Amino acid sequence: MHNYLILLRRELGCYFLSLTGYVIIAGALILLGLGFAVMLLAYNGDTIDVPLTELFYGTMFFWLIVLVATPVITMRLFAMERATGTFETLMTAPVGDGQVVLAKFTAAFLFYLVMWLPLASCLRLVHHYTATGLEFDWWPVVSTYLGILLIGSLYIAIGCLASALTRSQIIAAMTSFAVGVSLFLLSFLRFSVGQRSGFAAQVATYTSMFDHMEDFVRGVVDTRHIVFYLTLTGICLFLTLKVVESRRWR
């Protein structure tokens, strides 16, 4: 555990003590601000009877943050270590491969969480000026964050795997982005199958991120969604571990 915490602190320092980390946060804040402006424009017109969280998740800015930020966050995790030659040094240190993978994943995940914290303030501010006299319902916000973190954990795990497979940060980011977009596009299968029944329709519904987030933003927490993301995250981290172990013995 001690070695894990040392590695975690080292990885967090790479994010919060470097210019790259703040550039990522600044980019996310710009997109959040644009999404915030969309919400204000929507509430400035006709009355809209939908939760604030649902309104924001329906904007392209939400998905841009998820799809673009995660590859940039994770591209350096292993690729930079290999490019600079510090990967071999890390592998000879008295630390397990699992601890290395978990520390890098946790650091990226915590940075991802910090990046999304301003969203709660935006939602609270919009509610303050548009729903005077009504109590703010925090549960949809909590469930929305749960959905954001579950999707983020999967995309970060994909980024870890992509970064472990190459020494080029650019290739790692492009690979992670391509896989992430492919998973995102699976959501459109849900619209193509419509209301049809059968195995294909069930798979399309089960893998649709649109449907998952639609439940989360409405305050509905479906354990099937949680199992889906945690399972895929675990598989990606397991594959990352195997790649790291294979690098050790080369």
C-alpha cells in the first residue's frame, strides 16, 4: 500500500504540477461554459419541464468532454514512460505491476473527477435563477455524476490500455479516441433497431450510452448499467496489466 500511495502521489503530481493538466482543465471549463450558456438560452425561452442535468447531457459539449478529454488525460500514462526510458526503471523498482497500473488509473480517474466538479456549481446557479422558491434536488446531480464517473472509468481504462501498447503519446491518444468514439456510436444502433425485439435489440439497448445517461440524469440508478461499466473497466485494466507484465520480461 505504501508503494502504491507513493506512485499515486507521483502520478497526481504529473497532472497538477504540469501545464498540460491545467490546459486540459481549461479546455473542459470552456466546454462546460458553452453547455452552461445553452442551458441559459433554453430556460430563457419557453418553459421546459426537464431536469437541468438532462438538458446538459443532451448537448454535444457534454460528450465532447468525455470523448476528447479522456484520451488526452491517459495518453502519457505508459507511453511517456517508455519514450523517456523511465519505464524500465519503474519496472525494476520494488513495486508490483498491479500497483503500477492501479496507481496510474486512479490518478487519471481523480483528475477526471476534479475536471467535472464545476458542473455542480453550474447546475446550482441555473436553478437559483430559474426556479426561485423551489428546493434544489441534489439526487439527479448525484446520479448524473455517478454516470459521468462510470463512463469516465471505462474510457480511462481504455486509455491506459492504449498507452501501454505504444511509446507514442499521439498514437495512444488516437487509439483511445477511436475506441471511445466506436463505443459511443454503438448508441445509434438503439435508434436503428427501434422497438424491435430480439437479441440484437437487447444488445443495442444494453450498450447504449445514451440510454444509460438518460437514466442517470433523471435520477434512475440501474444496477445493470453499473455492472456494464465496471465489467468493461475491469477487463481493460486486466489487459493493461498483462501488457505491462509482458514488457517487464522483454
